[in-house]
Amino acid sequence: MHEPSWIPDSWRSKPMEQRVAYSDSDALRSAITELAKLPPLVTSWEVEALKQQLAEASRGERFLLQGGDCSESFDDCQASIIASNLKVLLKMSFVLIYGCRKQVIRVGRFAGQYAKPRSAETETRDGITLPSYRGPLTNRPGFTAEERTPQPAYLLEGYHRSALTINFIRGLVDGGFADLHHPEFWNVDFFHHAAAAADDYRQIIDSIGAAIHFMETVAGRRLDELTRVDFFTSHEGLHLEYEQAQTRQVPRRPDKWYNLCTHFPWIGDRTRRLDGAHIEYFRGIANPVGVKVGPSMTPEQLLDLIEILNPHDEPGRLTLIHRFGVKRIAECLPQLIEAVLRAGRHVTWCCDPMHGNTLVTQSGVKTRSFDEILDELNQALDIHQGLGSILGGVHVELTGEDVTECIGGARGLCEADLGRAYSSEVDPRLNYEQALEMAFAIARRMSRGWR
Ligand code: PEP
Ligand code: CO
């Protein structure tokens, strides 16, 4: 089939959702020119390796764990916060490896998750209307005209903070932060409220320690590979000026274009119109790409989207991240799976059980219920299993901090707790305990013979 030609800025001629209105176009141009000169944050061979692994996840040979903040903040670019977010994902991954008996692909919503789509262009408080907050890559959350004005300089600051974050993560994962020879490091810290889960977790860590000891005794040497793990980054590829500036050709693969500011960009549910700028940009890059799929997606649209984003049916290229909500998944998901199966297309299915389950409390606080999140995930597993399809991963908003943003979980957080430690500027995240509890629930479920 004829594919229309593509260049890194062909998206500019297409309808654009979530456009940022900059008042100073010279400042925007010079920020983008500067960004385009700076070195990439990731390499094409890492990107290709991830694509391979996602292909394996589509066949049920690996499981994708993608998680992190709804929106990173520039202030949170600190050693302790980065390390605790990394650590909770690593811990979840070991629980999943143990329970699911398969390798886990670890992908953070890290090192560049700075641009947010908003449902409304503006926000009104006490009769004053200002542009909505769109994440730190664009503007600031404070409700003043100054803070809400988009600043091109934030694009450079976002790049720099992404670089600092990824640099620190690379150092940690290469340098023994995840060294399985030290099980004590993996022990539970502030896991006080879920005694049963803490016991399960300790048992897993002890078994891993015993298994390593056994293997090293048999091999007669230390297994040094166990000191490092793979870790990949992802973010919503929303701000196309920013994404384009880091879109490059590389000497060893001169026929391809890579987005080299992240391994795995995704298209949000609000920006996936077929004739829109985001689909146009994403169709030309060689990275593995994700697309969020919400209740408005029809089977016909989905097949068209697959044809545009993955015309050669390359396994691992396209991950469909479905996010319907606990009340809609049973009605929405089966027809999409059936359409993909009928068409014989290769996709990696991933469940985001967060974004369809956002609630607003009577006092106006955004939250999510742990039980509903888990319920959507369990339904997703059932539906894929029932249709002979494979759920290849999970996408969650979480933090390694002890926040109180989602209700429920072993500690039984309730509405009254939300005021205590709520720091997300956008969506509510699972906290450390809730995130680990989620990993246990998935591992338990998958170890009962689910693919
Ligand atoms: C998100 O992942 O933070 C997000 C905005 O998701 P969605 O596009 O699914 O609404
Ligand atoms: Co979110």
C-alpha cells in the first residue's frame, strides 16, 4: 500500500490537539534550535532492544511493567525521589518475575514525563480565567497569569532535567543498585500496614537469595550479571515541538528516524485522531510506540490506526494501552480484541487501570480506588484469556513515596486521609505500599496459570 511521505515536521500541516499558544515565536524557535543541537538521551540500539522485548511481551514471553508519576515535576528531580521511584518499580518487577515466571520489561514514566494534556483549555477561579496548567514543560501550576503563561525556556529545562534523571538512573542500574546479591537491600521499609503482604514479600526475597546462592554454587563463580538490570524510559509524546527537536537519523541506521529523547513514547487518548498531528509524527519514527485506547475507540478506527502506525505489522512496534474504567471495560474491550485477532495484526496489549477510574470526592479532590483499579486489571486478564489473546503488560501511575492520593489498599486509606500527603499536581498515584500490593495481586493471579 502506498505510504505518504514523511518528514520530522510533516505533522505541522495536520490538525493539532492540545496546541500550546506561545506568545513569543522567536523565543520558541531559538529554544527548539538549541534543543536540536544537544546530544540524545537514549540510543537507537536501546530503542531497538526494547522493541524486541515488547514483541516478546505480545507473545506472552515477557511482561511489561510501565509506571511512574502522572507528571514528573522539575522540583522532584532529586536523588532521593528518583531513587525511591526506581526502587519501587524494581521491587514490583522482582515480585512479578517471581510470580509470573517470566522476564519483566521495566519502563519508567521517567526522565521526560513533563507534558500533560488537559480536558479544558482554561481554568476559572473566582471569576478569573487563565490557561490550564499543562505540565512543567509548558507552564507552571500556580494560579497567576505569569505562572500560567507558556515559556519556551521550559523546553530546555525539561530536557536538562530529563538528562539529569536518566544519567542518575543509568548510574544506579549499571552500578549495583539492583544487586540481587544483597537481599537485605530489597527488604520492606515503610510497609507497616500490610503484614501479610510484607511476609509474602520477605519470602520472595529470601527465595531469590537462596536461588542465587544455589546457581553460584553450581556454576562455581559469582554471577556478575545479577548486579545490573535493564531499564527503559517513556513519556507521553504530546509536545511535538519538543519531540521533533530530538528526532534524529543515526549513522548505523541511516534509513530510519528515531525519537532519541525517550525509548518508548506514547500517544494519549486525547490526541489520537487519525488525521491529526500526533499520529502523523508517530507514524514516521522507528521507536516502539504506545497508544492509549479509551471508550470512544471503535474497532474500525483501531484497525485504521494500526494500519497507519504499523503498516508492516512489525511485532513490538505498537502497544495498545487500554484504559476504559472498571464500569466500561467489559463492554469496550472484547470487540477491539476480536477485531485485532480477526485482522491477524500483531500488537502488544497493556492495561492502564488508572485513567478510566478517576473519581472526584465531594470536597473536590481527585482520587482513585485501589479496589476498582485491581478490578479493571482482573477483568482485563479475564477478557484477554477468554478470547485467546494475551495481556502483555500493565501501565500504572505510582510513586515510591508514602503519599495518600488513592483510597483503599491494605492500609485502608479513606477520603479523610487524602488531605494528609497529597502532592500530585495532576492525577492521583498509588503509593509505595499500594504499588507493591498491586504487583503481588498480579503475580498471584498470573501464577495460577494465566499467561
Ligand atoms: C496519562 O497517562 O497521564 C494520561 C493523560 O492518560 P490518557 O491519555 O489515557 O488520558
Ligand atoms: Co495521568
